[in-house]
Amino acid sequence: MTGVLDQEEVYRRFDPSEARRRVFDLAGQCREAWRIVREWEPPPLSLPLRGVIVAGMGGSAIGGDLLAALARDLATVPVVVHRNYGLPAWAGPHTLVLASSYSGNTEETLSSAAEAFRRGAPLVAVTTGGELARRSSSWGASLLTFDYPAQPREALGYSFLLLLGILVRLDLLPDMTPEVEESIAVLEALRAEVETAVPQENNPAKELASWLHGCLPTVYGSDLLAPAARRWKGQFNENSKSWAFFEELPEMDHNAVVGTGHPPSLAGRIRALFLTSEHDHPRNRLRQEVTRRLFEEAGVSCRTVSGRGKSPLAQMLSIVLLGDAASYYLAMLNQVDPTAVVAIQALKRALAER
């Protein structure tokens, strides 16, 4: 008997905008983003930099999270993500501000960009257009645009690789071209395993979605994969229309690991996903093993998902693609359109009226 996720009719019914084309296009996005940023002309920096701020929200901010995690052990200055209006008090002329907004109309990011201009901080806007592109041009700020019709969360290859390339071009990170090329190859190989045409018995993303269906996903990651855990949580929220939560190790071992007892009826409905990489700190890998055992003893069903490839970038992106695909298939099982974000649109309308 053919499973639900092996029936083409399911995709025609619940995915009218063909989100699957964009979900599985991460390798193509990364390739094009790297081409764009290599042709971009970096702005001259008159002062030495003391820090980098990525200002963004939602799907655009996740690219900053991935960048900050990757840059922690590579960059010559700290990289932080700002999800709010304005800027931190310490930001100024020695701070590079990367304002990332897919639409160019995100009000929090527009506020951050305006504050960067007011304080004389060097500003690079990353966007498809909108008000951010217009204002940045009027301010004389550097502008890096791309064209990819999608929901912001569906364009992560651009929002991450463009930011990564900016820091490489400004000599704040070493050249990452070999790592990008390896990552693209790894993503293409993984795509061949998780596309809709691959039967569930051979498809790790379909199988994962079936395991999660009807339950509460909780995602755990450390080091490089802490932002990937956040990405999985957000994709389950937006694509699958599902409750989901994430935690970071080792912090969760100082609080969340204790919270498995109540309500007692919940443990059997939780699905715990531990994202792991060979680049994790050895003590964090050990913590994952011990924490998983404690969860299982509490009646929680657990799985460990490992990154693919050799480089940190490849392992990070392969985990992202698998989570994106699983969230898409979970949407099909939940019989919802993965593209629609009705609650977010209603929230924006309500805010616009105030």
C-alpha cells in the first residue's frame, strides 16, 4: 500500500504554490548567492571594525544566526544578531551593520538601518528591494540585492551565503569558496534522497515527518547547530503549522533537563531531536548522549540527526535542508499549505492600524 507521502495528489492538493521547488533548492540558492557576492563591490571602510551586527527578523535573521555560529571560531571581530528595533548602545562608527530583510519592508530592520545611518555606522543592506533598498540608496549605503520570488524563510541560501560572502569580501573571514563548493555538492546529494519522488521507505525526511506527526517536536543543538535547531523549530511552526520548541546545549542541561516530569501525560507525545556535528565540542557531544538517555528514561522518544560532509558549513547546511524537508512533509501530513502564514499577516495588519 502506498503511503500518504508517496501520493502525488497530496502535493497537488496542499501545496498549490509548489513550495517544494523552493524547499529543495537550497543548493541552487547557495550557488547563485555566492556568484552574486563575488561580483559585488565592497564598500571602503574608513575605520577599523570592532564588531558586526546582523539586523533582521524571522527567516532573514536565521541567516545571521548561522553566520554568527560559523564566524565564532573564524572571524576577526564578534558577530551578533539583533532582532529588535534600533541598535545596541555600543554600536557606532566602528560597527558594521548588515541590515537583512527579504522584502525590504520589515519595520524592525528599517528602524535598525536608520539608526545605523544616524550613528555613522557603515551599513550594508541585503534585500530584494522595498523600502530598505530605497532608503539605503538615498543614504549612500552599500546595497546588495537579489531576486528570488519566495517566502523569506524559503530564501535562506541567499540570506545566509550573501552575509557570509560580505564578511569574506571585507577580509573579516577567510575565503570560504572550497567550503561553499563542498556544501553545494552535499546539498545536491541530499536533495536526491529527500525529494517527493523518493518513496518514504528510502526517504529520511518523509520518515522523520511520519515519526513527528501528531506529536510535539522539540529540537536540541549546540555550537554550530544551535541556530539550526532554531531553524527547525521555526520551520515546524511556519511550514507545518505545528507547535515546536528548541533548546541549546549546554544551557539546557542547567534547566530544561529537569522539566520532564509534568504533566505526566505529555512525555509520550514529545519527540526530541538532537542535532549533532563532529565539529561540536567533545563535552557537548557527551552531554547530548547523556541528555538523550535521561529523556528516554522519562518516556520521551528521541532521535539523533547528524550533519553530512566534512566542513562545518556543509554539516550546518545539510542539517538545515533535512529539517526544511521534514517540515514540508509534516505540513502534508497535517493537511495544511506550507506557504500560507495567515496569523503573521493578521498580526501585521493589526499593527499597521495602530
